[in-house]
Amino acid sequence: MKVVTQYNMLNNKKSTDKFNEIWNGYKNYLLAFIKTKVNDVDTAEDILQEVSINLYDAITRNTEIRNYKNWLFQVTRNTIANYYRDYE
């Protein structure tokens, strides 16, 4: 059983705040980029959601990311490539 401490709650809040700040700054650009590579809107939104999960995981694991814009677009390109490899 995991004990929730005040530190854990504060750390989760900081992670969520950081995620929201970064994600809200880039999600529209990422979606526009994805739509240029994928013809289906639902698929584009699925890919965007997968990228958001990757970002949240990276933030909560305290992964060192020097440039979020570059990192997000690289993850997006990789996710699109995975989509075409797995589903096309």
C-alpha cells in the first residue's frame, strides 16, 4: 500500500502544473503538424493523446529535457512513424 505524504501530493501538483504549462503551449502546434501527416482527424487526436502521455510520464519521472519543443516534435514524429508501421 502506497502512503500518500504531503511531499508526494506537492510533487504531483508541481508535475501537473508543469505538464499543463508545457502542454498548453504546444498542443495546437503539434496537432496541426500531425494533421499534415495523417489524413484522419480521430487518428491525429489519438496520436496527440499518446504524445501527451509521453510528456506527462517524462515529467513525473524527472527526465532531463533541455528543449521541450524539440523533444515534443521528435516524440510526435516517432509516434506518427509507429502508427504507419503498425497500422498501415
